[in-house]
Amino acid sequence: MGFCPRCGKPSRNNELCEECRLELEGVRYKDFKIVQCSVCKRILYKNRWIPEEEAIPRIVKDKLLDKWYIKQYKLGKKLIVILEKNNFEGIIEADIEKRICPTCSKKRGDYYEAILQVRGENAVKKMDKIKKKSEIYKEQRQKNGIDYYYYFSREAKKALAQLKRQLPGIVKISRKLHSYDKQRSKKIYRLTILFREKE
């Protein structure tokens, strides 16, 4: 037993008491982001797309470093969570990334923005560790490798960047006009990215 060096209340080993620590440190948590389907609004949690009301409490609980109670939360451009503990309130925020879940993608048809064509045995092995199944619409095995169909081109480019860092190879990129978004007055292209490992 000891005393809090800030307020003088009894504390363990002369450390800050709970009230003072909460005032000074606030909410301690690991940075995170929310991945939400832009169609059905479900949220990705441990490789499963589940309803918002189930996902948010689980994700927040996983990221908190101390035990807090969720008072309320709001999803907008960001996730804002109001927490409560021992009559103290804390707020945490997280970015929201929009994707299309596999179920909604199938309902909408063959929706994908990029094909990452990986050629070479070693390159395919590297991709097995790099790829995230939630980002890929489908895979097609080819004679010398695999074609990965990505929902979003930015995810394909990220995978390519990781692959290039781990293995020397030849890269070729082409794009083809796929459709036109009238609401945003924007042309929609599909990328084809070829990565062939050097022999």
C-alpha cells in the first residue's frame, strides 16, 4: 500500500490512483480502422462481415488497453465512441474504409477494379502470405501462376508494392475503360497488372 503522488489518496506501490491516471492519460487503446461495406453497411471483423451493432463493441473491446464501458457511438465520416469508467468519460476515434463485401459483390455481378497477374512459383508463394481474402473477389489459376481479381485497384497496387519489395520481377500495367459513373462524372477503368518473377 502507498499513496498517490498527485492527490495523496491511497494507491498501490505509490503509483497514481485510478482517478488521477484517468484524468492524465485518458483512454489508452491501439490504433485501428473500421472496414465497412458501402452497400449493406456490414463491418469486417476477423474475416467475417457482421452487422454494425455486433461488430463495433467487439472491435472497440479488442483495441482498448483498459476496461471501459461503451456509452454510445456514432458512424459518420469517422467512428466516434464515447466511453465511461468510474464517472469519467473518454472519446476515441477511428477512420472508416469503404469496401464491397463478397455477398454484395456477387449480387451486383462481377465487380472488380483490377487483376493482379502473378507469374512464377516463388511469386505465388509470396502472394499467399501477402494477399487478404477480404480484398479479393476471386482467384483463377493459370499455367504459370494465378490471377487475383481485386475489388479495388488500390488494394492490388498495395499487394504489388509488397511483392516487389520481397522479390525481383518484371511489372507491366495496362488499363481499360470499363464504365462511366454518371453521379461523379468519372470514367471507371479496370487495371491489369502483370508481375513476372525474374528467372
